Amino acid sequence: MPRTPSEYSVHLLLEGGHREEIRFATLQDFQQWYKTLVPKQDSSEFVNVPIKNIQGEYMVVRPSSIIAIRVEPLFSSSIERFEE
């Protein structure tokens, strides 16, 4: 039986070498956010980026400054879940 990720870590590589990590609970949450980014990919207009582990706060970024995106599934073992 395949393991199911507990969340997804999304790494944004920005112009100038800056990096930002954001997290999504499900792949569908990431895909929904990504759909808002794609139509504006050449835009210098700001879009909201959810900040990891801080609900209700956002970072803004210009879509044209995003060079690469890496999506990494994160798996929590049952031991890690009980320690939190």
C-alpha cells in the first residue's frame, strides 16, 4: 500500500537567488494556488503566496520573478505525529 504524504513542501526559486518554502496540506491545495499563478506568469503584478505554518498571513511575489518551482511530498511517521 503506498504511503500518503502528510503535506507538500513547495520551494520557489526567485530571481536574485532568493528561495522561499511554502507548504500545502494537499496537492489539490497547491494546484489551486498554482492555477492563479499561471495566467499571470509574465506579469509584474503581485500575487499572494501563503507562508508556511502561519495561517492568515501572506507573502506577495511577482510571478515574473519566479524562476523555478519544486514540489516535495513530506511524510510523517506515526512516531513524529505523537511527539507534536
